[in-house]
Amino acid sequence: NAGVTQTPKFQVLKTGQSMTLQCAQDMNHNSMYWYRQDPGMGLRLIYYSASEGTTDKGEVPNGYNVSRLNKREFSLRLESAAPSQTSVYFCASSAKAGGGHEQYFGPGTRLTVT
Amino acid sequence: GQSLEQPSEVTAVEGAIVQINCTYQTSGFYGLSWYQQHDGGAPTFLSYNALDGLEETGRFSSFLSRSDSYGYLLLQELQMKDSASYFCAVILAWRGSSNTGKLIFGQGTTLQVKP
């Protein structure tokens, strides 16, 4: 089992460009999450999907959109990248909604917006 | 608003015991989780408390007092590999009871273990 995989690992964008971060899990988990982590900070929830077909906003959803493509895949889209979106993005999944059931994290995507 | 407070840095020696505290102020509380993150790596789950009291998992224990909005992570028999950042995270409740699925993370405590 690969667990949670994310692509790409690194990305540099110019301001105004768009891109989609991909995430997939092979653990048959119901819930999936997107977080961002800025240097020296904790993780902040961008969006999450409690189950296939549903998505909900987290703490910092502005500037992002998500798609729960199927049970395995949850993508994050930046429509018009801004320097403030420079961060490390982590995808996570859990068997049930919420962190009481362990969340498994992917290796992260390091995004720089110039 | 939501806020979690934990110390920014803690230093201890190999073999010692260290306690990392977390106080929280959130609108709705379902439970408290702890995660470990090594430099440049992905966070990994350590422990979870929904009820008051102590949960023990090997060398790590976690405690919760809901009435005090307070929890801590206790690491025993410290090893060099325990040098990492430790995050407490509150799971938010909806209307006081249901699990919303939303986690609010603290800013993390960097633990340095010295020989």
C-alpha cells in the first residue's frame, strides 16, 4: 500500500497562473483533507471531504477549489496563484470524518509563487 | 475565534521525560489529537483524547481535562529520534456533540533532544 500520494512534490508558479494539486489514497478511507503549512506554523485546513460527493470549507478556503473525484482522489486547484499561497500543501485521509480517527498524511507539495 | 497555545520550543536530554502542554479556546470541542512532524516530513498521528484522563501508547501518553481546556503530551525515555515538532490539534464539534471533521492545529512545539 502506498498510503497517501501527492503530485507534484515541488512546483514553482508565476502570479496569476493556475494549477491543480493531486492527491490519492489507497486505504479505502472515507474522508480526505487539504492543509497548508507555512514556515514555523501549524497546519491550517483549506477544504475537506467527509465522504465521496461532499466537500466543505476549512479555515482558509479563499483562493482554492476542490474536487472529490471519487473515493480515492481529492484534488486542490489554485485558479490564480498569489505569492501568499506559497506554502507546503499536505493532503490527508482518515477512515471516518475528523481527527479522532487517525489522519494519514501525504509527503506534501512544496509550492512557490513568484 | 479558535486558538491553541503550546510552547514554541522545549529542550531535554536523552532518557529524560518531557511534557508538552496545550491549552485551547475553541467554539465547540470534540477531542484533542497529537501529531509528530520531523523536519521536512509529513505529520504522523500520535494520540487522541476525547474524554478526560490519560491515554498511554508506549513511551507516549496524552492527557485531557475538558473542564480546564487543557491537555498535554508526555514523552518518556527520550531518544534522539524524538527530536521533532509536536502539534496539538482540536477536533471541532458541531452543535456541541457531533464531530465536524475539522481540525484546528496549534503552531507546534519544537523538541530538541540532546545527548
